[in-house]
Amino acid sequence: MRAPYRIGLLGLGHVGGALARRLIEDGERVASAAGRPIVLDSIAVARPEGRTAPASLVPADALVKRPHLDAIVELIGGIDPALTYICSALQSGLEVITANKQLIAARGPALAQLGPLRFEASVASAIPIVETLAETLAADRINSLIGILNGTTNSILDAMAAGADYADALADAQRCGLAEADPSADVDAHDPAAKLAILGMLGFRRRIEPSQIERVGIRGLDQRQLVAARERGFVVKLIAAASMTGPGIEADVRPRLIPDDAPLARVAGAMNAISVDAAYAGTLVLQGPGAGPDAAASAVLADLIRAARGTPASAGALLASLADQPVATITPLGLQTPFPAVP
Ligand SMILES: NC(=O)c1ccc[n+]([C@@H]2O[C@H](COP(=O)([O-])OP(=O)(O)OC[C@H]3O[C@@H](n4cnc5c(N)ncnc54)[C@H](OP(=O)(O)O)[C@@H]3O)[C@@H](O)[C@H]2O)c1
């Protein structure tokens, strides 16, 4: 077996903790998949005082420069200081694996120019959509992408369709840990817009600026709209959709009316689903848990195994190839979409 692959972990929260557990409790299976042991060498957290951890705790700025490491896994989230740490690691010659959708959507192309960057967990957790677009469908032509990319709002909409009002449904989601104390990233659709930007860049090979994607969240929805829709045979879902229209791209995230016999209507709770329309492969539908520490850690681990095997970081290379492109012009979806917007 080859020499161990040594990693430094930034963040030991929900996903970082789940990843550390897999690396330790499932080490043999991981080593067998990677062709070498993957060793958790060191960890950085925001508040190390009095903390026990499954590897030595070191300051983040020192961790990303440790010369004996092969890779850094960034599971802090947000733009700063994750961006600084990732730049520093890539410039030190380390591979970087991240689940950070916000950072990849906003800075992915420039970051990926600095070195090997992997980000399967950044979109739809365990669903292997990043690898599918960057690798499996590399020679295809993607016409459109449509899906449910935010499990929190999907759960809130389910509760509203069952009779709860928005405030109660949100409070419930917050109580069971599905929604953050500040729910804006989910309910105002920043999160699915960032994920759609990543998928659009990978699928259409065009540079997309997430702030150009029109967003309508679920905050303004009235529970009676959902009940009325259900009586007419529709389910309201927060849909992220993008399509190539000749020279341009149409994309938006907004609540839409889905006929209740359509596959997307049956995507319940925290599940995610993505339908990819490819010119040659046809229509592929991927569905699975869109959030949750174990599901996200599973996607991070898949990237780690590819890195330890020496498999090229295809999705990162694809983003890097877009860095010098002008930003694509994005317009909202036209009227010919299969699912009408909630008025
Ligand atoms: N949770 C999910 O289901 C899920 C799914 C897919 C993707 N993701 C993504 O995964 C990433 C991590 O999410 P999470 O839910 O695991 O977050 P989390 O539970 O809030 O954990 C964040 C971790 O980062 C540490 N941290 C924060 N600032 C730091 C700093 N300046 N230096 C070093 N460490 C720092 C925190 O330290 P302390 O422990 O000391 O506070 C904590 O351990 C995010 O990008 C998120 O979007 C999450």
C-alpha cells in the first residue's frame, strides 16, 4: 500500500465532525478505497480552548502551511477567513477539498487557478452532481438543469402545504436544526442560487456570477396559496432552473407550481433532486439527501479518496478554465418553462 495521505481539517462542526468519525471509525474501508490510508493529521477550530479532538489542534493559519500535509479540507463555511486559508493552502502546493458553496460560487474559477480544488459536497451534499457534470458528461452538451437544491425551504413548504403558516413552519425547522437562526440564506434563496451558479458553470462551461441570478424566496408566500395550489393539483416548490438559449443563459430561483404527478412534486422534506437535460445522454434525474452531516461528509470523503488516488480534480480544472472568460449575461427564465411561477 502507498504512503499515507495526510490531511489537515479546518472546522470540526457538523460536517467536520462527521468526516473525522468516518476517517477514524471506517479507516480500513477508506484506505482500501483510496489505495492508501487517509490520516487526519491536524485540526483547526475557532474555539480550541479546553477542547478534545481526534487529532492535534493547531491554529488555522499554521495548519494550511504544514509542509508534510497533502491536502486541506475546509469545513468552516462562508467567505472570510475560508478564502484566505484556501488561497494559502493552494499556494503552498496542497490540494483543497471544500463543501463551501458560497465560496465556490463567488470565487471558484479564480481559486481553482491556484491549484487542485475539489467541491463535490458544495451542491446537494451526497448527490454526485458535480462529478456527473464535470466528468461523466464531460463530452456531452447540457441544455438545461432544473431542481430542488435547498432542503430547508423544501421542508418548510411541505409543512405549509399541510396547513402550517410560514412563521410556524420556519420556527419548527429552526427547532429541529434544519434552519439557521438567521434563515435568510435559505428562505431568500441565496443558497440555491449559489448552487445553481456552480452547476451552471460546470454544465454550460460559462462563467456565472451568482448575484446575477434572479431570486425569489419563500418569505412572501402565504400558506393559503399553497393550499389553493394543492386543490388545483399543484405543489409549490422552490425551483432552481437554468437553460442555455443560444448565446445566453436563462436562470432563476423562485417558487413554482409543479403538477402533483411530476417527479419533482414528490421530492419531500430535506431531499434534493436535480434533472439534467443532456443532448446525448438524455434526461438524468439524481435525487437524495441534500443536507445533513453524514451525507455531506460522504461527498467530502469521495473527493478525498479521488485526491489520495491521484485522480485529476476535473471540476476544479473546469472552473479554472473559465476564470478569464467574461461573466455570462443571465436573464430570468422565459414563459416557455414547464412549470409556471407562483403568481
Ligand atoms: N451541515 C450540513 O448539512 C452541510 C451540508 C452541505 C454542505 N455544508 C457546508 O459545510 C461547511 C461546514 O458546515 P457545518 O454545518 O459543519 O458548519 P458548523 O457546524 O458551523 O462548523 C463550522 C466549524 O468551523 C469552525 N470555524 C469557524 N470559524 C473558524 C475559523 N476562523 N478558524 C478555524 N475554524 C473555524 C468552527 O469552530 P468551533 O467548533 O470552535 O465553533 C466549527 O468547528 C459549510 O460550508 C456548509 O455550507 C454543510
